[in-house]
Amino acid sequence: MPDHDTAHRSGLIHGVLAYLLWGLLPVYFLLLAPAGAVEVVAWRILFSLVFCAIALTATHGWRTLGAARRSPRLVFTMGAAGLLIFINWTVYIFATLSGHVVEAALGYFINPVVTVFLGVIVLRERLRVLQWVAVGISIVAIGVLTFAYGRFPWIALTLAFSFGLYGLVKNRVGRSIGALSGLALETAWLSPVAAVELIVLGVSGASGGVTFAAHGAGHALLLMAAGVVTAVPLLLYAAAARRLPLVDLGLIQYLTPILQFLVGVVLLHERMQPERWVGFALVWAALLLLVADLIATTRRPGARRVTRP
């Protein structure tokens, strides 16, 4: 049907754009030097809230947000989501600015396996054989990478688990709140924390202090753009999720860590010893098993394969 094909094509375009933008984030964050990770996260929160306010006004979305705010359970759930994404953003930006882009990419390669693991632990879901094998291979990979890095890969695992838990919280919310209203609530919860961080940085001068007004208009504009850089991929992703089957969305999500990995290795010349290649190869093998399982399950007779209008 033409309508179905048009929706699918539109979903693919939105999804690819979202994951491409997320994959190129390390390059953007490196342009924010000399701002440190704490300052970048703080401005990212505040300007994301500003962007959400403008977008809600333009789309007449304040009524929807007001309805969501009347549910204490929903508001506090979004607060929990905000805390998790705060942890994720802070660690990710720290990794980017400290030369650990490849390890950050590893975190997002591991994330699908963590999501499966959380399904077993939290939701009591039963794993299929290929999923168990993928989880087992990932555990071995973490051991290999711990040996390769000479330390526990805490950056990768923190990113994987914080984003996995964030996805779990958002999943529990379901369709109770849209992407824009959800981001507005999350950043509203985090804005006081961001403001305190900037005050502390300004007073103490730690990590170079607050650089917003100290390095020219270009630097200030780049920091202000953090709101757009944060919100636009999220809104593109939301548009893709409404139009694409789960299997298609699941496959294109790997664009992000692939791009991050290439940025780290090719552009930033991060070292990849043989042991690291082995560890990454094991992670990629686990991902291939998950993708194969996802495709096989989705194509079974009676399997739910819905394209949302």
C-alpha cells in the first residue's frame, strides 16, 4: 500500500537522521573545549529546557504537558528518568572530552544486551536460546576488555546500564507522555542541579570555571546549541518509532555506536590493541545473535509487526 510505503520510508529517514546525529555527538562536544564535562552537561540541561519551552509553545503542547503534570506518578517517574539520563550524559561527555570515545561506543554496543538482561532481572522475562548465548558472550567480552584496558570498563558499563535503565523507565511510562513533554519534565527536574553546578564552578573556578562568556560569541553559541543538539535527535527518533517496525528500528540503532567507534579510531586516533579488537569482536558477535533472534522472532507467523501511522 502506498500509505504504508510512504510511512515506512519517512520512518527510515527520521531514524537514520536521529542515529547519525547521535553518532556524531563526540565531534560536537570536542568543539566545546575548553568547557569541562560538568559545565557542558549543565548548559545542555538548561538549553534543552529552553528549547522544549519554545517547541511546546510553537506546537501548542502546553496543555498536554499540563495534563501530564497532574499525575504525580508520571511526574516522579520522569524525575527518575531525568536522573538516569543525567548520569548517562555526564559520563558520556566526560568520556568524549577525556579521550575515551571508543569505550563510550562500546557502552552503546553493549546496551542491547543490557536491555535483554534487565528484562530478565526486572520484568521476569524468559530468554530464548540465542539471547542467553548473546548474554554469555557479552560477559566473556567484558572480561577480555577488562584485561585489555587494564581496568574495569566502567565508562562503557555505566553508559550501557544507565541508558538501559532509562529505556526501562520510559517503557513503563509507555504512551502516557510524548517525547517533547517527557524531555521537558526531565530537564525541569534537572535544571536546579544544573544551576547549582554552574554556580559552584563559577565560584570555585574548578575545572576551568564557567567558560560560557569567557571565550567569545562562537563558544557561547555552541554551548547554547546544546539544547537543539539534544532535542532534535530525540524528536526524530520519536517520529521514526511511530512509523517503523521494531526490527527495522533495532537494526538502524547500531549506526550510532559504529559512527562513535569510527570517530574514536579514525578521527581521534585512539589506540586499539589486539586484545581490545578481540573484546569488540565478541561484543559484535553477541549483537549479531540478538539481531538474528529479533528477525527470526518478528517473522514468525502471528508475531506482532506493527507499523504505526
